[in-house]
Amino acid sequence: MVGGAGRMGQALAENLNLIDGLVVSALVDVHEPPRLFGASYYVTLADVDPSGVDVVVDFSQPDSVVASAKWCATNNVGLVIGTTGLSDDQRAQVEIAAKATGVIMASNFSLGAVLSERFAAMAAPYFERVEIIELHHDRKVDAPSGTSITTANRIRQARAAAGRVTPEEPTQRHTLEGARGSDAGDGVRIHSVRLPGLVAHQEVLFGGPGEGLTIRHDSYDRVSFVQGVAIAVAHVDAIPGFTWGIDDFIA
Ligand code: NAD
């Protein structure tokens, strides 16, 4: 587990260990983990013996994801990535590593979030406009969330496939900059909220003549990500290939 001292690393280390057949054997982090949950602690993945590792799970920060991907490619170890906020170059380096080993990367491993993205894509062709509000805890370092960008992209693909074009934005005068959020492309706007007390939440709001549809998902606790990470761990192996998301593994 890379990022093993972090909020996600600690939640995953505790809860993946409770799943039959899974053992978190190493916590890798530049900071010492508050709890080890029976694992060994390493400052860097380079110090870990690859023969004792089947899969690396990375919930850290973008630079270390690239290092994890290179280590996994060199050692034929599958990699599950939850870290968000990668630049295009970092993402490209991960995809190069995936030519040598299996990589599953997802912006959201909670099953409810994965299903809400699927439902949003289903609804996308039928409404005139759609906007996304993503809400997270106030210590999140990137905005908008990776989940909101993935959701926007799925909506855009579904609308493009159906030939649905968002009408031109009528609101041109912005008294406060950013009041209309950011256009993620094709008029799908994302608004980011950061507040203490939140974990990870998202609303997709569709509007059409005389009606609206809201698809809302809430992660109240980091345990919500455990099941999806376990599914990815079960499906990733050292066979080369890059997979985005776990949607394909949920029937
Ligand atoms: P966090 O800041 O609590 O933890 C990150 C950890 O990474 C820290 O302990 C930090 O010391 C460690 N780290 C930094 N550089 C490192 C390096 N070079 N090597 C090893 N460890 C290093 O953050 P968090 O809330 O646990 O989130 C971690 C990441 O996971 C973020 O990118 C977040 O957006 C993402 N996330 C993804 C999902 C998902 O479902 N995909 C869910 C929640 C969070």
C-alpha cells in the first residue's frame, strides 16, 4: 500500500485485511503510518522485496504514482491506482508502464459512485442541460475531483453518441468570477465545494422542459472505497494492459 500513512491508506489497510484472501503486507509512505495493521513499514517501494507482493495499491500523490508504476512494470506486479490529480504526462507514464504489467486506475472506487456515473451516462442523452456539483472535505488538494471529470466525460460521450448538443450558455455576465463553475467540455459544468465535515459527495443535475433529475451519491466514510479496491485487486494481474475504472467488473 503506497500512501499507507494517509487517510485512505490507513482505512484500506485496516479494511482490506478483513477480506478473505487479502493481506496488506507492506505500508509504504514518506511518513511513518500511525497504525501498521500487521504490515511492515517502508519509506520507499524500492526497499520492498517484490517476491512477497502480488499487487501494489497506490493512494498517495501523483509523483509517487509514476514511481509505483515503474516499480510494478520492472517487477511484474499488478498495480491498482486510486490517486487523483495526475497530469497528462504522469498519466502517459502510467500507461507506458502498463505495457509491461496490469494497471487498473479509477477516480472513484466506491460502488455507489461507479453506478451513479453509469446512471448519469444513461440519462445524459435525454436532457437539455447537465451540471455537476462535487463536494469534498476541505483538505482535498485537487479540484475538480477526478470523479467529476470522469462523470463529465461519460456524460459527454453519451450525449455525443446520441447527437445531443447543449444549447449555448445564456449567462454571459459573471458578477463574480467562477460563479458558473468550469466547463468540462460541451457545456457540462462542474462546481467544486470544499467544507470540513464532508467526505466525498456528488450531484449530477439534469434539466429539461418542465422537469429535472438529480443523481446523488454520498461517501460518508472511507470504508466506502474498500469493496471497489478489493474488486480491482482481484482483477488486476501482471498481464500487461491499462484499465480505466471498475465499471466493467460490476455486472
Ligand atoms: P493523504 O494526504 O491523507 O495521504 C497521502 C499519503 O501519501 C500521505 O501519507 C503522504 O505522506 C503519502 N505520500 C506522499 N508522497 C509519497 C511518496 N513519494 N511515497 C509514498 N507515500 C507518499 O490523502 P488521502 O485522502 O489518503 O488521498 C490520497 C489520494 O487518493 C488522493 O489523490 C485522493 O484524491 C485519492 N482518493 C481516491 C479515491 C478513489 O476512490 N480513487 C478515494 C479517496 C481518495
